[in-house]
Amino acid sequence: MEIDYRCNVCRHIQTLNEYNVEKCDAYDENGNKYRIVYYHCEKCGASIVLQIDDAMSLQLFDEERKMYVNNMRYKLAYKTPPQKQKRKMEKLNKKLKRKRDALFLEKQGESFYDRRKEKEIARVYKMEVSNNV
């Protein structure tokens, strides 16, 4: 999957894909642990956070993934997953999205560091996705 993204620092448009997006565990200024997804701008070199997960959102993601695998088992057996299960997965997906959006808004303007706070890994800027760049 590819998406065009405009750098919040230098306004350069870059195509993001699985090769230039990174994921790692990082810590905020208070020492709280998060898993962040970020990329490095090829023009200015800024490291920009795209997604933030804490322990709760990772747990929600794990539940959603298990339900997805279960739905795929139904489909492989040429059966339709139960409607109740589909609705539960949709509800879980919305809850996860709300949690991630809230984390992103809460952490805007903050930086994430390695375990010892020796090196800044990435910074949270307002996200701008452009489909018609």
C-alpha cells in the first residue's frame, strides 16, 4: 500500500510504503512506553510520527487481529462469518481508531525518545494526508 504524505516541516510530498515507514518502541518525556510508527522525510530529514499505540490500544489491536483471523477461517471454509461477530469487529475497529486518534491529539508537539532519553526518535506533528497532491 502506498500513500502520499506532505512533510509537516518542509512541505515536501513523499510516497510512504512499507519500505520507508518504521515501527519501534519509544518513550515520551515522562518515561511512558509507546509503540510508534514514523518515517524520515527524504528532503529535510525530520522524523515524523504517523501512529501512536499504548498498552491499551495494542490490546485492542490484538483482539481485532484475532477476530480477523477467525473471520478468515470462516471464509476459507466457504462460510459466512456470523453477523454478531462482524458487528463486534466493526465496533472494536471504531474503538481502536478513536483511541489512536485521542493518543495522537494528546501527544501533538511532543517528542519520543529511546529508552535512556539519549536520542530523539521522532516528533508528533499534525498529520496531513493528501490524495490529490
